[in-house]
Amino acid sequence: MVSLLSPATMSAVAAGVRSALVIDIGWAETVVTSVYEYREVRTTRSVRAGKYFNNELYRKVLHSLITGDQGKDANTAFKNPDGQENPTEEKTDRDRSVDVENEQDHHISFDESEDIMRRLAWCRPTNRTPQRTSAQLETVEEQDENEAEAGSTTTPGANRTANVPLQSSIPTKTIEVPFERIADVCGDVFFEPSMNLAHFDDHELPVHLLAYRHLADLPVDVRAICMSRVIFIGGCSNTLGLKQRVIDETTLLIETKGWETASGKAVDQLSNNSKLQWKPTKTPHLEQDREQDEGPSSEQANDFDQFERGFMRPRKKEPPVQGHIRALHSLGPWTGASLASQLKIPAMATIDRELWLQQGVNGASRPNDVDVKAQQRQTDPPIPKRPNQAPKPIIDIKDIRQNPELYAQNCMTRNYTRQSHHPARIVELHAQWQDLTRGSRANRERSNLLRRQLANPATSADDGDMESVRQLTREEIQEEARKLKTELASIMDEEAKMQATMEHLALEIPNLTDAETPEGDEPVLLSYINDPPPEEQQLKEGPSHVQIGTDLGILDFAAAANSSGWGWYYLIGEAAQLEQALIQYALAVVTRHGWTQVSPPTLVYSHIGAACGFQPRDQNDEQQVYTIAQSQSDKDRQVPELCLTGTSEISLAGMKAASTVHTDDLPLKRVAVSRCYRAEAGARGADTKGLYRVHEFTKVEMFAWTAPDEDSASDVYDEMLDMQTEMLSSLGLPSRVLAMPAQDLGASATRKIDMEAWFPSRAGKLGGWGEVTSASLCTDYQTRRLGTRMRVEGGKMGFPWTANGTALAVPRILAALLENGWDEETRTVTIPECLRPWMDGKAKIIGDGATRRRQMDVDGV
């Protein structure tokens, strides 16, 4: 397994936290990484690490001990070309360290030098104690008696030495290495307290200053979490005393310097709320101590530093530090990766298998090649919990049991891979349910015999079935009856669970596919409406409706982005008038064919939408529908959840939920105008630009209930297609009619026809065509789930079929009219003649950019 998570993130996982400040003191560099909710927020680096420490240890300690020259360090001075030392040009510690690294004539091997560092390295505790803010008495630290008598402030054992035999030196020898000098080198390498802050470059900062500046640059909310979860990793972090020294030095910096200006929501709230702003109190004794620490002004002038001054500036205006630096123990990145792998590998294997089944052996070579719709179907959520007042679905589970291979193959054909296992599982559960049913029947029969014997022993004397019962005493019969009652209750619970599971699995299985639906993933071209654009025009990309509408001043996406965000828009002037004209024209056409207009609700129960087959989810597993937040009282009273409809098909289908339709009234044909809402408007790009895919839009929808037979349903379905063809033809839009493949059908549809209009702005990259209307035949998929019934021959109850179609998706039609009706020379848009009665007789939309003009041009004159 290859994990893309960093060692810092994996170390946080091993420590059992989601956020942490990870300090990796390694060999080549020290890296400080802030991890917030398993994401790396910031990373800073410094060269002060094991390599630097090893070089300094050899230069300052080991070299002099090996050579016996106690007066000089290795590479103390530069050398002239003649080989003579030039004492006037002194080297810095970093220059000397580099020289030691590049030396080829070390007196001991590199491995032995590293081994000495690893075994003997330790870090002296800080000689300054961080301030403790506590209401309790100060803790009295224990002290060794000998140390107290000597009055020494040095660390016990610091003056001792270690005898180290050198195997790689010539000749071999044993040297005495003072522990105190090793601690001095460690302090100089990792902390370097004697240097001025301006002396360091960004990549040379001491470890405690690196951690402090890293925290100071974090947003306040991230800093508050990370500073209490400090994790040390890396080989050099195991140096004795180094972790605690870093914690203490960083804490002192925070208490002394405060924080630099940071960003984040917490800072914005603090600056905007005067009640939350901290007001400093005057502390004369602290100011006096500070002046004593700073010394005479003459000395201060010599040590003046802009960087130090930058730290001191916010000291008087920043609030006190909240929280404390606290270290956590972590098992390290490898353990974190193992823990993550134990959880992720089974899930990843399942996901990879599902992707292979979706994409085939070759797979997707680019993100755009991934079948997003198939992924949406595989991540469909469980069916929303059905409230008590919701209609009970009546699924034909018997047909699924009798034809499991048919339903499984249908799921595979439609790319519902996960659901393809449901038919076999239903057969298995039904067999188990039958076993339980037989067991419960035997228990009931035995219980009835016991009850008869207790009620009247005399009447059962001649009954052969009672022979075994008559041998029992009254107490034994009562005891067995109680036991049978308990067993029967348990069996009934298991039966109910299995029935609920079978029903849930059956609800997820898509509708059977019609024989006329093409297989695979490619649609079949049926016909054209109007003449298709010439071939040369299909290769030339035209201006988009966004550009046209903006130039004419009738579309405003920028203002909508400020007020509502991406995916919303303003229709101004003729655009708003054109929207209403399209609505009225579509209603006029549909009602002329005998369809009844309905004004439906926009809010419906979520379980109504689920019953219609609408559970859409995007590629990020986010729902596409807007749900209404519930108050706590509504949740306590189990009030059903409401959502905004993505199409009026849902609210129209809900009109007959849990009701019976009279056969004589069929077909019931309805048309509705509604605002539609889609939470996910698609990824930003040319295919979703402008009005083509938005969060809110107007749509004219057709919906019908028909008799449950192919002929009746096909008549209504063909009537929908005829009206769609008539409208697109009258609008003058070049369009094509496509039979959609099985893999592109929704869960409820058995057959679907799409009509795509020509968009000049989509030519080339996207093929120029874009869906503007569609029609679907759903058989009894929706009525069974909504409890919509009808009486058939013989007085039996049946389920009507449903069909639905989009008369006009207004924004897309409007966009197509702007692009196809655009005249580049006159910079006008021609209005179709069928819409002019609702456009005050206007034939063109004319504009001149900044100062928009409107002109009436009746009959093209």
C-alpha cells in the first residue's frame, strides 16, 4: 500500500489525535508541521538537526581530545594559498561545520563519530523557569543533599567524563569525553542562546524559535489546538532532555514575546467585538524589572535589533497567552501508517474493485473519464427512515425472488454494481425467514395444545395429539408455556427484521429496463429537429450566452455571486421577460393538448422524494437536494424532514400518494410550473458555465398516471415527445433526439428520451450539444413506493404506471436562444415568433454595452 499521508499526519494518528504540532528533529533538518484535522496547514524547516550536531561535536570536542590540542578547534581559521593560516579572517560556526563535513582526513570515521553522539548526547535543562499561573502554592522541588551543601547550580553529573575507546583512529586510543562539553554543544546547536535574533536566516533558526514562529504564524483557532498537542519524532528527538528543553524554551518565548499578528475567524471576532478585547493593566514592578534586565542605554544601542523590536511591539497590546504548550507521546509515523492501513485497506480494496467493475480493465486514464453517475449510484445513502404517516411501499418481492438472475443482470447492465447482489441476498433471507416461520408455527401449535390441556383436561382425553401433554403436570405445562412464549417472541422479532431487510434491499433495486433502451453507455441518435448546423459551423466556437447577456445588460452573474454565491444569477429586463414568455408558451402548448395545470408546493417530505427514486449525490458524496433544518422540538416530535424539490415531478407524484385512482379517470395528465433547486450545480467548467447548470431555476414539468399496460403508457409517452418536438421546432433551435442508454437511466426510469439543443459556445470541446428536455417512462416503480393504487379487473388492486417529461427547462432554453439568435454584425438577438406575443411584440433584443437600448421591431421591420 502506498499512502499519500505525510509522516507528520501519521504521527498524529499514532498519538490518537486529529490535530498536532509535529516537530521532526531528523538527520538533515528539523521540520515543524502543524496538522489540523488530518491536514497539513503549515511547514517550516531549519538545518539544525543531527548532521549539524555531529559536525559540531567533532569540531568542538572530539577533534581536540583526539589530537591533544586543547587550545584550538578543528578548522579555526582560513588558510592562505601558501598553506599558512590567516588569523585575520575568522570563520563562523556554520562555516566550520561545513568544512568539517567536507574534510576527507578525519581522525575517526564518520560512523564512530555518530555512534559517540548517539550514546553520549544530552541536553542541559533551561536555566530559566517558565512562569506558572496557578492559584495554589508553588511546588517545592526535591534536591539532593550533596548538591544543596555544595551550593552548585550545575546539573548533577555534568562534570563527569566518559571513557570512549576509538577503534578507527590511528593509532587506536581511549579519550575522556566531558559530559558538560557535550551538553554545551547540544545547546549551541539546537538553541544557540548567545546569538542575536537578526543573526539567523529563516532556514537556520534554533528549534525553539522555529516552533515559536511557526505557532505565531498560524490562525488563532489552529494555534490553540496545536500548541497543546506537541509531538516529537525523528532520531535526534530521542536525545536526553532535548524534548523538555524545546518545550521550556518555547514556553518562555511565548510568555515573554506574546504572539505576532495572526489571522483567522477568532481574530476577526476579537477585533469586531469591543467586549472581548483585552485591556492591559499597568504593572510597575514588571516594567522596573524589565529596565533592569535591559541594562544601560549605551549597551542597548549596541544590541539594537529590528527583529527583537518587532517581537516587543505587540507585547503591550496582545492579550495574555491562553493555553499551555503540552507534549504528547506518539508511537511514530510507521505505527500511524499501520493503524490507518488496518482501517483503510479493506475499504480501499472494495472501492478499487467497484471502480474496476465500473470502468473495465483499462480503467479511467483521466479524472474526466470517470463515470461520476455510476459512482453516485454506488454511494447512495440508505433509504430515509419512513415516518409513521408515510405511505407503506408495496414492492413485488415475490417477482424478485422468482427471477433473481434477471434483476441482478439488470443492475449490472445499468451499472448498479452494489445493488446487483441484492436479489441473491433477498432469496437467501427469504429461505431463512421460511425456516423461522416453520419454527414459529410449531411453537404455536405446541402452545395451543398446552393451553387446551390447562383449560379442560377432560375434553382432550381421546385426542391422540394430546398424548405427550397429558403426561405433564400442571406446573410443567405452565413452565413450558412460558418458555415457548419467550422463544416465539424472539422468533417474531427475527422475522420482522428479515422482512424489513428484504424490503430495504428491494427498494434499492432499480426498475427493469425496457427492451427499446440501448445497452451500454452510448446514446442512440433517433432524429433531428430543425436542420442541424452546417459542418463548418460545428467546428467554430461562438460567443457564449454569458458574454452576450452581459454585453446586452440582461444577465448579471457578478451581482448574484455577491448576494448568493456561484450558481445563481439575475435576469434583467428582456431576459426576465423572455423567461416568462417561455413559461407561458409551454403552458399554452401543453394545456391545448388537454393537460391540466397545477401549482404544486416546492417543499415536500424527503421520503416522498426517495420514493420517486431521487437520492442524487455528487462526486464528493454530498447530497444534491436542499433539506430544511429542523428545530429540536420537531426532532423530538419526529416531524418528517422537508426538502426543496429538484423538479415538480416529485410534488406531482406525491399528489396521489396513499390513495386509490379510479380506472375511468386514467390517464391523469398534469402540467406544473415550479422553481427547482439543486444543491450541487456541478464542477465549474465550460459544461456548467452560465445558465446551463445552476442552483435555482424555473421548469415546466409534465406528469401522468396511465393504465398499467404498455399501449396506454406508450400513448401518453409519445404525446409528451410530440409536444416537446413541437416546442423546440417553433423556437427554431437546432436539436437532436437521443435514446438514452441503460447506464444513464435513473433508478425509476425504464426508458428515457433526451432532446439536446445546439449551443455554439460548446462547439469543439463539448461537441456543441446540450440537454434541454427529457421524457421518462417509469412503469409502477413510483406508484408502488408511494402507495398509489387502482382497481383492475375482478376487483383486485393494482398500480398505475407513471410517465414524466420536461416541457421546457427555462434557463437552458433561454441560453440556447441567446446563442443561436445572436447576430454579431448588428449585435442583436432575434426573438422566436412564437414568443413575441408575450414579449410585447418585440422581435429583437438590442443593446450597446454600457448604455443599453431597447427597440421595438415588429415583424422584423
